Amino acid sequence: MAAPLAVRAVLFDLDGTLLDTVLDLHAAANAMLGDLGRPGVEVAAVRSYVGRGIPNLVKRVLAGTMVAAEDPAPPPSAALDSFRHHYARANGRHALLFPGVREGLEAFRALHLPLGVITNKAQAFSVPLLEHVGLAPFFDVVVSGDVLPRPKPDPMPLIWASGRLGASPADVLMIGDSVHDFHAGRAACCHVFLVPYGYNEGRGVSDLACDGIVDSLAEAALRVSHA
């Protein structure tokens, strides 16, 4: 067995890594479509659209295609306002911790590693969600998608959070479920573990040259030591 990866802090993605939130997002998406007089979409479609923040999720839902997120224009304000209204009510209602999450976080804490969350979800939703599911006390910093000028896959949130946790990014482990987490971690010079059970826009993670693919956060904690 390989020697444990020595790090000084650990950062986690939220949706698709810590929590399965797709049913809440699906409920908000279909309520928004109902407000617009349009038919609903399937859960599987919403699952594939997750990963680049609510505005891009709304654009993808409206267009019915992944490539809508490449359009730099914002989504229609009426649609975005509707989604946010409905998601504020649905947020956390059906969210579930993925297996091994709580055990993994407890194990990381036992290693005396400071922990943080890096998410593209807006702060108005990310912080209440973590509080609702009882995970907020684990984290020393939460960087939401609207806190800094550039969200993931830009490395800015990871570099900023590393500083807040008193660690060089080179001594930090980023754990996520998507290509955006991978690219953000690599650009920040962090170590990167990926989980295979998340969203990643409908793709697998096995072709990404990360430092390890872990079946759960509990397994990830077994592969880490405090530097």
C-alpha cells in the first residue's frame, strides 16, 4: 500500500461529493418550468446539468442541452428569479449525505486537519444547506460561488481558502467529483482526489490524471496523514 499523502488541509466540493442534492435541484427546476408554462424535465437530465452554478444550470434546463453553459449571456432574469425562489424552499429537503461522508469528515478532524468547502453554489444556498444537514461544524471556511470574482474551475477559490486555513496550496488536498474540481485543483497546485459517484456532467472521472480515485471520503481519510 502506498504511503499516506501528507497534507496540511483538505478542501471539499459540495454537490456530488458531500451531498446528493439533485432531487432538490430537480424540484426547483420543474417549478421554474411550470412558472414559465413549459413541461418539466427528468431527474437524469438535471443530474447531468449540475456543476457550474445555478445560472448555468438554469440555462441548461431551459435549452435542454449541456452546451448552453458555454453561452456567456446570463439566463433570463425571470427564469433565474423563479428558480432561486423555488430552490430556497427546496434546498436541503431531499438532500442526502453520500455514504462515508460523515465518517470521513470525522476521520479528517481526528487528524487535526483544517477543512473547507469550495462550491459554485451561491452562498445564500450553500451555508443553509450545510447547516440543515448538520455538516457546518466540520468546516473552518466555506467559499461559495458568488464570494470571489472567479469560481471553479478557476483556482482562485482554492488558493484563497488555503490561505484562510493557513496552508500553502501545494500542501492542500482537494476532493471533488468533477472535471471542474480537477482543473481547479491542478491549477492551484493542490493534490486532487476524485470520487466516482458524483455528477461530473454525465461523464466518468477515471480518465482524469488525479492523485487518486476514492470510493468514499472515509477511504480518502485512510490515505492521508497530517504533514
